[in-house]
Amino acid sequence: MRGPSNYLPRYQKVMVMGFSKPSRRPIRYRYTMANSLFYVSLNEIERIKKDISDIFLRAEILADIFRINALYMIRFTGSGHPGSTFSCMDIATWLWTQEMINPNEEDKNHSDIYFSSKGHDVPALYAILIGLGKLPFEMMQKLRRLGGLPGHPDRQTPYLVTNTGSLGMGISKARGMAEGKRLLGKKGRIYVLTGDGELQEGQIWESLQPTANGGFSEITVIVDHNKIQSDIHVKALLAWVSRKRAAWQRGSVFSGKRDGSTF
């Protein structure tokens, strides 16, 4: 973990078949050991938030903590998508801790919205929501369990605004949300995360033109370019993706490329 040593969180050790006595040693670079899993407790997260005033360092460390906890959730349940979960964590952490106003609080007159169109990266959002105290901490052990946290986003879960996972629908959903906000006279930006492999879905491109033509500047589309999809590296489609990116720029939708893993 990066950052000054006095900011390093302390981990809790959990046996796969049950809880062991918590350890108070500094966290190490490894996440699993023998038949044990590790997570960072809510008290430690609160300590980090309180002790670090530098917003960039704080966000960087929180993103790493949320990665640890997301990995714990996936390993504990034995199912999930760690790659996609990890690659979006930095941008999602920054949005939820620094950027958005009343995030995903639909009852507020001014509420920013965040959701992932690809959906299978939802352990990242769960780890953030748990770490911010918006979901019960015991949900860490209920990923993909009955009565727990679904493997893809579902509106029945607090602070999740839409069901996703059927690829390609994110921008269309964001445009509908923006229309709804305008009709209700509500304020707020909408951040929709898409995957780079997801760009192959036709609906992505069909939704861009009416979104641009409608002047929906309150929508920010983020492409999580982690360079790999389920069965192939995205570079095999690089020329195709580059042409589509150029089309976004011509349509005044795509504004630029940024390193999403640095603060």
C-alpha cells in the first residue's frame, strides 16, 4: 500500500470457515494467507478519513482499502470479477468521496448519480458503500447470497439507482435519468461507467447521437479502459475502438483520455 507508514490501516483476519481473533498488526501487501482472508474494518477506514487531510492521498489510500475489501468479498463467496472491480476503483472512489453531491439519493432535489453500465464490477461499489457506512458492514460476507448483495446491480439494494449487467444500455439509461431530472426540476450530474469491451454493443453508439443532440451536458460517460474483456484483449479490436472514439469526438461527446489509476 502506498503512502506514509502511519497511515497504513490495520487489518482484520478472518478464517474461511469462521472468524478468528482480530490481528492489530500493520496491513501487508498480501491479501490472502493459507486458509485466511483479510479485510480492513470500518473503524480503520474512519481513522484514515479523519487523519489524512490531503484529499489526493486520502482518496488513493481509500481506493486501495476498498480493493482489499472487494477482494475479500469475492474470495469469501468464491465468485466475482476482480479485474473489472479493481480497474474502476480509483475513479469510483474519487467520485463518491470528493466529487458527487448527495450521491444516488434520489429523494433529494440536488443529487448526483453514479452507476456502472457493465455491472459485473459491482463489488467495487459495494466496497465503497460499505466503507462509507451506507451499507451494513456484515454485507461483506453476503455477496451473491440470498438476502445479500446481488452479483449485478439491482435497484432493491440501497444507493443503487438501476439494474445493469445487460451490456450497452448505460448511456440510454443515463439519458432517461437526465430527462426525468429535467421534468421534475431536479439538479445533479450523472456519471455512467462503461467498459471498453462493452463498446462493441450497438446500443452504445445508437444512444450517443440523441444524447449529444439533446444537449445532455449533465451526463459524463467514463470508459474503463482496462484493456481486456472476458475472452480477448481489447487491443485486438484497437483499430475499431479508435475509429469509434474518433466518432465520439466528432459528436462532441468524448472529451479526452485520462489515466484513471492516478490521482
